[in-house]
Amino acid sequence: MISLDSPSVQSYVTILQNIITRMATNSTACKTWCITLVSAVIVIISDKGKPSYVWISIIPIILFGLLDAYYLLLEKSIRVKYNEFIKKVHDSTATIDDMFILAPSSGVKVTTVEWLKAAGSIAVWPFYSLLLIMLVVVKAWILK
């Protein structure tokens, strides 16, 4: 049994919090880079007078959407580990074996299902869906 005041517990909780923060930052970076790349492609295409090439912007939207969902999946899995560990510490059932194990879920089927759930999150699909809609609007009304 370990206590909340233990330096190893504090260290482990800090590691988990840092991972959660890093995944959230990566998710934000995905959105930022996606907007930047899509905007740059649209500007270059409009400058060159090739409006039919605007659809190439779908590639970064899809790739960054998948990457963003993956970061959210990792963040959620670490949050689950964090919450389970803190609950065990408060219940005085945590042991040294509960600490410093950060292996993600394994198996293609499990990961794919979790990834699809993450992609369906309110933090992911509306953003990338709106970018796709914006692309259609730009093609239809601006880059005629």
C-alpha cells in the first residue's frame, strides 16, 4: 500500500499530467497546422488560377483529422489510468505495481474502435467537417 504523500506517487501523477498536457497540445497543433496548410493551398491555387486543384486540400484535412483523433485517444487512455490510480490511492488499495506502467491498449481491433470513437468526439469531427464544408464553399463560390 502506498500513500498520496509518497514522492513516487507524486512523480507518477506528474508524469501522467504531463502526458495529458502534451497530447492536448499536440491536438491543438494539429488543428493549427491543418488550417495553415489548407489556407496556403487555397491561396496558391487561387493565385495560379487552378481552381480544380483545391481538392488536394482534402489530404491534410483527413491526415490531421486522423492524427488529432489519435492524440485524443492517447489522452483519454492516460486520463483513465490517472483516474483509476487516484481512486486506488484514495481507497488505500494502490500498490507499487500500479505505478509507472503506461502501455497503451493493444490489438488492432481495440485500437481501431477506440480511434473511431475519438474521431467521433465533439473535439474532432466538427472542426474537420467544417473545414471540408469551407473547402466546398470556397470551390463553389470563390474559385469558380
